[in-house]
Amino acid sequence: MKIIQILTTIAYGDAVSNDAVALADTLQRAGYETGIYAENIDPRLPEELAGKTDSLPSLKGEDIIIYHLSTGSPLNYQIAEYPCRKLMIYHNITPFSYFEAYSYDAWKLCRSGQEGMRFLADKVDYCLADSEYNKADLIKAGYSCPIDVLPILIPFADYEKEPDVAVIKKYSDDRYVNILFTGRIASNKKQEDVIRAFALYRKLYNPRARLFLVGSYNGMERYCSRLKKYVRELQLENSVYFTGHISFAEILAYYRTADVFLCMSEHEGFCVPLIEAMYFGVPVIACDSSAIGGTLNGAGVLLKEKNYLETAGMIQYMTTHPAFRESVVKKQYERLQDLEHDKIEKQFLDYLDAFIRRRNFS
């Protein structure tokens, strides 16, 4: 029996791609014949990591495709044609309306992705959703197959790699408060709201503060330009930093220098950066939207509405009350225990085994 993972794009540092790689390692160690195949493969990745979808091995009825759905692609329709069992991992698709003013390509991909997701509603045998939010999305789209929730499998050991020394040296131990948000520069993530809350915090409480917006803006140049214009209007050019695409070592360094992780995103299917911040002991302040509340699950500070003045005040309280900060970080570490690699890996294998047995006994 083969268990083949398929995704539209396998990219360097992408959360969906990292999930597929981690699951491939799990499947190999469990003794399954497996592999990863994608339409698009990042050239920076090792050649042996993944093959092109047009080189898929022949599949039979007993084999299983694990399809990662996160965007628009012809694969959303081709998957239905394979003569084997189909397990879909649903990472959610950003509503296309977020991109209408900024990127036709992103708008088209997300619109196509949502259409493809609805097309597959009666064509897959089983679904794993990253979050309860994603599960509800599938049910709303008409999926009636069994659906279980499985958080993204995160290889936490990677976070123990060496951070970039230059970044740490430049932004540590100078009595500045470092506020961080990591994630692709994209309109659904609402970096403008992070900037607005930061501007109020800096104006009302602490002018010795910096904001780091860590993430690529490739394909979102128009949105990024708007953000930079907003920063200039607020006269924050020397306080807000857009890193663009950077190395993993640099990302680790920004987490290690951060005092607060601020997330005001309006659409997330899971939001791995929240978990990364918790891992590094950075207290999280986040607005309650989409899957964010479920991912935190009682950890961090979850703001029920987008109030910039309240957010600025919370940053001030977090950075000036050590006992409160310590209590928040402690709760975050407790949440991390639910997401330990071995626990999620075992849950995945248990779900997979139950799926296999359902076929065997049918």
C-alpha cells in the first residue's frame, strides 16, 4: 500500500509544506511506502524531497492520497480522478475579497481554491482539518465524510538551531521594546492594524519601541507599498522594519529579541507563528478571529474586538508588569504541551490507522 502526499506547491519555509515534510518523515518511520509530489517545487529544496505530480507512481484502490488543500489549482479537480482512497488535509483558503484591491493573481487563486474545495465535498473519503474553524468551513461547504481535527505537525527541534548573531546583537539589550509580527505581508493579515496599534503605544506610552514585520511581500507589492506609505504618514520610518524574505536563522533571531508578539490578522486557518512565539517565550497579544482563538486555546491575551487603544494599553501592561507577563508565558508553555510533536504524530497515525481499518472492514 502506498501513501502519497500531494500539494500544489512545496516551498521553503511555508507552513503547509513544512507540515507535509513532517508527515512524510512520520510515514517513513512508520514503515509506509510514501512520497511527496507537487505541481511546483521550490528550487532551494533538496531534489530528493519531492517529485512533480506528472511523475506520480501508479495508484490502486488500496493506496491512499493525502491531499493538502490550501489554494486554487487544477489538482483540486484532478484528485477526484485517481483510483484510490483520498484523505484531504484542509488548511483553509483565504477569502478572495481580501486581495481584490492588491493582487489579481491572489484573488484568482483563492476564488479558484474555494470553488475547488466545494467541488471536492463529495469526492474525498476522509478529512483532517488543522482547526475546529477549518472543520466548520468544510461542513458549511457540504462535506459529509468523517472529519477530524489535527493541528499542524511542528518539528520543534528546528527552533533550537542557531539564530542569526548579527540580528540579536543589533536589537538586544538597548532598552527598546521590540514588538514582532511574523507572516507573509498580505491584506488578510492586517499589518496596517498592527502598525496603528504600535503607533498609539509608541505615542502614548513608550517612544523607545520598534516594530518588526517579518515576512515576504512577494506578490503583495501593492499592499506592502500602501503599508510603507502609512508608516511614512505616521512618521515611523525609523521605528517600523519590513524585513522581506529572510533566512530561518534570522527569523529565529527576531523571535529571540521580541518582547511582545502582536497579531491582528483577520483570517488564519491555524497560524503557526502564534505557536512559534509561545515556544520562544514571547507573550502573545492577538485579536480573536478565524482560528486564532482555537490555536491559542486559552493561552496568550485574546482581545475580543479590534480596539487599537486597548491593544496599545495591553502592550504597555505586558511590558511593565513582570508578574503578569510571567503568568501569560507560563500558560503559553502549558498550551504547547498539547501540540508536542510526539502527541500530534501519534494522533495522526491513530487517525490514519482508523481510516485504513474502515476500508478493510467495509
